[in-house]
Amino acid sequence: MDHFGKLLRSKLEERRGLLVPGAADALAARVIASLGFEAIYITGAGVTNTLLGLPDLGFISLPELSQQTSAIRDAVELPIIVDADTGFGNPLNVRHTVQVLERAGANAIQIEDQVFPKRCGHFSGKQVIVAEEMTAKIKAAADARRSGDFLIIARTDARADHGFQAAMDRANLYIDAGADVTFVEAPESIEEMKRIPTLLRAPQLINIVPGGKTPIVDAATLGSMGFAMVLYANAALQGAVAGMQAALSELKARGILDESSGKIATFAERQRLVQKPLFDELERKYSNK
């Protein structure tokens, strides 16, 4: 899968605001791929919400995340970025995390400098570890990767508690430690957003969270600011929740639901997304009849 890592690296080096949605499961990843997006982000928040029905407070484990990564790797032919939260522990744990997720099919891993258990980047009450501890994690991650094209994305959540300049200082330290990309979480104004790519030499990721702390700006404008990647980590999940609520509310109110309601995907579309025609063909190929 090294070619996906090379492809992702080249796309991020263009610094054109590559628009990347998040997926919590393989079906969401297939939808993303079918719509022509160029990469997929496996969202820790989305996996936690979808798999466990819990908030993004550090509840998922490495085996659960690895299983989702493997399933998504099998489902799509696109670069995959995996949100690994705090790396599941200290630098030795981060080393193991990188090895596990790279084997599972990831092309990049994102780790952050929050204390464990972490909190969603747009929640209140975040705390960060000392910068030196995070740089050790980044060095361990870089040393652990098998492929040189496996990218290390270092996220800092220092903006919330320590201010903008502290976040810039940390991001620069993380680049020096070996991060290929940095991610300053939750800038709180367009002026801050404009400054980030000018102050940091590595490609930059920006996370757009509808309802969160960062102003909503379109991807083309963010690309013109110099951002390499524009992340919508849970747009698919929030869209799915709204869709489920609309369809099931109609069913509850009317006692009946069919394709003509416009509230559900068609049966045929669902089968297309999960490649049912391919398995029909394979069944015919291997049939002894």
C-alpha cells in the first residue's frame, strides 16, 4: 500500500486545500469513494459514536480502531488517514500503534498532545501534555513506520488553554521532531486561520466542525490560505444521523415507508455500494452448475 502513501504525500505537498471527509465504517468509506473524494480520514470520534454510542472522550481501543481501519482498507482504493487520538499511551505505546495501524492499511496516522483520556477538539476542558513528551511520541512514531511514505500528522490542542502562540510553538517543535504534517486544532478566528500556514513550514491540516469553535470557510478559500488538507471529520456521520431521524420519523408517523418517500436510499443503490453485482458475478464464476 506504499503507493497510497506516496499519493497522499504528493497531494498534501500541493497545499491546495484537499477536501477530506471522515468515515466511521466501511459503508461510509464506500460512499465517500463513490462521490470522487481523493482520500479518507478514519475519525476517532465517529468510530466511538458509531461503534459504542458514546461521546469522543477516549473510549475506543487500538484493536477496535485497527479493525475499522482494516475493513475500510479492503473497501476502498484511496489513501487512508487514521485518527489515533493520543497514540494509546506513551512513546512505546505509540510505536506499537503505528505498527498495528500501518499493517491494517493506514497511510498516515494522526496523534495529538492531549492528556489521556482525550476530549473532542471542540469540547471545553481540554488539557495538553508537556511538549517534550509529545515530541518523544512523534520520534517514536517516525522510527516505527515501515514505509517512509507513511505520514505522521501531529495535532496540538494547545490553542484552547495556552493561546495561539503556544500552539504555533508546539507545532514547530513537532515538525522538528519529525512530523510530516501538523494540525493546529480549533483556531478561533479567520485571522488565526490565515496565519497558521504562514508560520509553519510543514503542510497544514485544518478541521472544520459545523457547530464547533472554528469559523466555517470553504475549501477553495482555505486552499488559497495555504492549507494542505481541509477535514470534515464527521460530516458523513452527522448527515447519516439526520437521514436516519428523517426516515424513521416518517415511518413512526405513517406506519409505512417506501422508496417513493425520498427519505431512504433505494434498495438498488444500497446493493451497488456494497458491490452486490460483483458477488453475483463471482457466484456464477465459481458455481459448479
